[in-house]
Amino acid sequence: MTRVQNLRGRSYGLGAMVLVLMIAVAACAPQAADQSAELAAVADNWENALNAGDIDGIVGLYTEDCTIMPPNAEMANGHAGARASFVGMVDAGLTGEIATIKVAAAGDIGYRYGTYWLQTPDGTEVDRGKYTDTWRKVGGEWKITNDIWNSDLAPFAGTTTLAFTHDVTDADHWLAAWMGENSRRQMFARHGAPNVRVFQSSDHPNQVALVVDVADMAALEAFLNSDEGAAAEAEDGVVVKSIRMYTEVK
């Protein structure tokens, strides 16, 4: 048998040396990821927070250095990025269901992937697709480090995008109406416009704008021309004569 001489002058069989090397390599190999009931239980908190309208609960599930990659939007980072990515869903009163296909962990690192479905308060489907996220234990708690999802629907399928500009008498009062519970986002979602983005001029704070994705134009027009719509405009301090509407040119 071939012999291998070590530095101390002792000899070992080549087979024994190979066995030692194989054990050493195996010890250094990455730990296999296994199904994790612990991570699965924590991951369910994302869906629970969305359905409860709890934006702080959603943000709290992410690490401070997280990366979020939403569809049709720029990459976002950190807790501020998480809040910006999901506050529109919460303010619009969207709820949904996340179906996990697999969730696994190896040590302090985990991952999950599956499908999702979102609806407006009246039960209208606004999106469905697939997602994957990675998790890391921070201070003994599982947190999301990377999050990406993609719609199964064509971009803005079945929607029309409108833009509105107008003046308001008190910008802070008007902006507050679009945030939090029972916001104007939820009101628009109930009347055919599931997604509204809000803008304010940096030079003239009382000049504002909306970009509105409309799924049901007839419902939105009826609302805007209704007593309810007029009351909302008056309550929010909208200068009606300044309103301008623009349609997207394709």
C-alpha cells in the first residue's frame, strides 16, 4: 500500500488520509436548509399585519438594512423603504392571502417562496402573483432581509391611468386626509380606483397632484360627480376651479 509521510515522521495509509480530508470538507460544507415551522409561524405575521391595516407591524418584520424589489418600481432599502413600499396598500385598505409553497432555514438564515393575492375592501381583485423572500435571525428574531414579488397580471391590466392637479387651501390638512385609517385612498379604492399616488409641489406647497390607476371608470366618475365626492372636496379644502385632469398618452 502507498504510504504518506507526515511532518513528524509517522506514516499513514493513503486511504486513511483521504477519509480525514473528506470529514474535514464535510464539516466545512454549508448546512442544508430544512423545513422550518418556527420561521413559517413568524412569516405568517406579514399577512396578518396587512389584513389588520398595521403598517408598523409590516415594517417591523424587516431588518434595518433590508432590500425590497417591488414590481414596476425602484428598489427600496431599510425601514423607510419598507414603509414607502407598503403604506399605499395599507392606506387603500387592501387585504390578501399569502400561500407559502416552501419555507426553510439553515441556522440563522432562511427563505420562503409562494404566491399572493390582493383585493380591495369590496372584494375586487387588484393583483396576484408570486414572491420570494430571505430571512435572518437578528437578536433571536426572524427578520426579512430581501423581498421581491412579481404580478401574474399584465402591467396595469384593465386599468386606465389619470393624473389630477389642483390647489388646496391647507396642504397639511389635505395630505392628512390621504394617510392612515379611513383615508381618501380607501375611498377611491371603493369607487374603482385601487391605486392612488400623492404628490406635492416643493416650490408651492398648496399645489398638489394625484396619479390614479382606475379599474372602473364609470364608478370613479359617478363618485367624483356625487354629493359624497363634492363633500370630500370641500372637507379637504380643494380649490375646485383649479382642478385639471390629464389622461395617459400611449
